Amino acid sequence: MRVISNPPNPYDSHHRELLEPASRATVMVYEDQTREILSRNESPDLPFRWSVNPYRGCFHACAYCFARPSHEYWGFGAGTDFDSKIIVKEDAPLLLRRAFDKPSWQGELIVFSGNTDCYQPLEAAYGLTRACLSLCADYRNPVGIITKGVLVLRDLDVLRRLNQDAWVRVYFSIPFSSDEIARKVEPHAPSIAKRFEAMKALADAGISTGISIAPVIPGLNDGDLPVLLERAYQAGARTAGATLLRLSGSVEPVFLERMQAAFPDRIGKIIARLREVRGGAMTDGEFFRRHAGTGVYWDMIEQLFSVVKRRTGFTDDEAGAIPDTFRRPGVEQTALF
């Protein structure tokens, strides 16, 4: 684990100065006492309204993770605290069952996870994602999954139930084609080969899979698009999406610090290209603009993605028609004549 480094927390009124070099970060686990597990998404440019996040913070330690500022709400930092101080929602399965049993719940799509990876390493011990997915299968509630974790293969039996009785699609987040580069940006995520192997195993089992090339970092991985799309299609993925890097709030200083350390010879190019596709700024948080860029260079990236995607055989179906399958267990469905 890297040396502790966090940007100032805007929600913390205290100022601290270290009198000696920062220590190494160690993983610490905290229990979350939240009383709700379904997170409602109010963003009009996202294709889902509900998500389940069994964990806060993420051991994968991706430098670009857009969820980093959310850790500051709990008094932690968005840097190494986010990577090493993981909050666990041990009551997640119980809370999800309660939500499903409310008359107001009608069985909308739920995404695992809208914030941090539901298959990060702690899931191997806690099994919260598996328990929640099993409940979704029991209630036949449609599910989408976004992950870098190959632990998803452990739950193939549950995914098969969801695929048979409801609807499920698993997106693998794979933004780099080189493990050498990926290890510097997402240091604790599974290797690229392992992620593609997991994708193929799910696809071979009949589970709908896709690739999420997110984020696209101009000057670093935009040239990886053809290789990633071709490998994903060969591994059975039939949907693909890509989004531009977002550096909202404390993500920017974390990302720039780590990229400067990892790519001292390329950081200037990365910043210049990012400003080029953001109209001179480092980021844009406006809805419907935050996931894509502007200008000639971004148009080239989009055209490359579109051409290779079409040539490879991907469809434009990002979500498809999600069936209305939700049923509460034990409740007999009757018809009146």
C-alpha cells in the first residue's frame, strides 16, 4: 500500500500538519449503520435510478475513481483513506429484503454498484454482494453489475438464476490493454487477462456481458480502444460503452499526484490532451457533458470507438428491454375473470 496522502477534506474544519514523513497506509474496516440500502440516482444522464453499494471506499485504488469525494462525507480523505479505510454495510441483505417487501417497490433495475466495486477483495470474506444478488433472484428483480472483480465467477449459480427468472447483465470495467500501465493506475485491481477470462466464462454460461472502457484518458489509453473492443467481443461481450475521465472535486489532486509519480514523462501530454477535449478546463461536471468531450481530438476518439465497435460486431443495445419480472416469494399471482 502506498504512503498516506489525502487532499484537504472540504467537510473537515481541522487543519493538520505532519511533523515527520507520512506512514504507510494499512487496510482498516469500519461498520456502516445505515438504515437504507437502495441509493436513488437523480442524475438525468445515467440509465438507471437505483443502485446497491455494499461497500464504501475501494481497495482497487484506481487513481481516477469518481467516487473518491464520497468518502469525505464520512470524515475520511479521498486519497489513501478511500483505498484503505473500507466501510462495510453488514446489514445490506436485511435492508434490501425490507425494501423489496414494501408495497411501493415495483421491481425496477438495480445496479451493483453505482459507487464502488461490489466485488472488491473484502467481498470474499463478507459475501454481501452474493447475499443481495440471491435476494434479487428470489424476488426476480432485474440486475446490472459493473465490476473489475473476477470474484463474480463465484456467484455464477446466482447469476444463472437471475438470467433464467429475471434479467442480468455484467459489465467489466477494463480501460487499459496493458497490465504495465494498468498496474500504475489501478494497482490492486485484477489483471486484464483475468478480467477477460471472467467475461468469457460468464458469456459461455449464457450471461449477458459488456465492456465499460471507463475512463478514457486522452494521451494515455485512447489508443487502447481497438484492442479492448476486439478482445471483449472475442470474450463474448455484446455491448460496449466508453466515457471520458471526470476529475470532480478531490479526484483531480489525487489523480494528478499519482499520474505525476507513475508517468513523469507523459503527465504533460495527458494534461494537455485533457484540456483540449474539455475546452481548456480539466473537467466538466454538467449533466450530458460530463461523460464526453468536445473538439477535434475528442471527435477522433469517438469516431475510432464507433468504427471499431461497428466493425467488431457490437450492438447499440446498452440496456435493452428489461422485462417486468418482479414477484415477491410466496405470493400467488391470481387472475380475475
